[in-house]
Amino acid sequence: MKYLRGSLVVLIGWYLLALLMHSPIIPYPHAVFVFLLSTMQTTKTYLHLLFSLYRIAMGMALALFFAIPTGMVAGRKKRLDQFISPVLYLLYPLPKIAFLPVFMVLFGIGDLSKIILIAVIVFFPAAVTIRDGVKEIPMQYLELAKAYRLTPRQVITDIVWPAILPRIFSSLRITLGISLSVLFISENYAATYGLGYYIMNNWVMAHYVGMYAGIVLLSLLGLGLYILLDALEKVVYPNEMR
């Protein structure tokens, strides 16, 4: 219901803007949705959506693969944190999209360079928030773990992991919007499939209804991923653990 209310507000604003502008550059929402429904009957539109979903999902998975151990090590080992944290702080503020040409040279112009770019964007905030989550674990828990002679694996699974799970999901929510923006830009280079390519290709052809249909699809992709993150969090981190 909350998503329907939000969508209604956006649609009202869209209609008002289309009425005020009265220009083909801003088509009416119903025209866009009619076009979108007709194009969804073709396989090519699904391919654009699936390629974008594949790139952003792989980028996030790759980022977490490196961010989780990096954040855990930095949070638990002070000496290593003195080396890891300055590197994170130095590279975190840099605009990652500037590295797209570098990644394209190093990893080719295909999907790999786009996936790595998204992974780099997600990695830094995830690593920092995971490190902070580990540092905020009360010392009493760790002392009790020593008293009960828990193995390092038990400490990680029973104490550290529950502490960093909320941090992981928070960092993914924060970086998802940025990742979609970067995905849009990256798919304008050496791509024949993807929502970024779909939007810009329609823009070049002055097919504004198709352009807005791609924007709607990109927005729905982001909404679907946010809903999926919320659902996954409820499964792996239920209310009784909070």
C-alpha cells in the first residue's frame, strides 16, 4: 500500500508537469505505460532488464565477497585496522565513475568492467560500516566468549555475524541508488543490452515515450531490489534477533 501511495504522488506530479510543458519531451504517463506494456511482449525488452539486473547483482555480490572479510578483520585487529582504515578513507571519497575508462582498459569493454565498477562503489561503504559494526560489539560478549572457550568460528557465527548483518543491509540500501546511476552511465559504453543503453538509444532517436519507458523500468528495477533486500533481511535477521 505504501508503494501505491508513493506511485500515486509521482504520477500526479508527472501529469501536472506534462500538462504545464505540453511538449513531446515530457509525454503523459498513460502513453508511456501503454507503450511499455506493448514492448514487454517482446523478448528484447526483457533482455535489457535482465542484463541490467545481472550486472548490478553480480557487482553487489562481488563487493560483499571482499567487504565482509575486510570489515571484520579491520574491526577485530587493531594493528591491521591502522593500515586498512587509512586506505579506505583515502579511496572512499573518490568518484568511482572516473575509473570506468581504466576498468575498460584493464578488464575489457564487456560486462566485467561494469560489474567491477559497481563492486567498487558498494565495497567501500560496506567495508566501513561492517568494520564499525564489529567495533561496536560490547566487550562483555567477547569476554564471555573467552570464558566459555568458544572457538573463533563460534565467535564469528554467534556474535560477530549477527552484529554486522544490519550494517550489511543498510550499506546495500544506501549504495543501491548510486549503483543504479552508475549502471546507467556504464551501459552507454560498448553495450547493446541494458536499460542505460535502452534509454539513451531512444533519446538519440527522439523517441521520448520509449525513453521514459526505460526510465520507468529502471525505477521498477530499483524498487524491486529494495523490496528484495527488505525481504531478505527479515529472513536472515528476524525481529527476535534485533
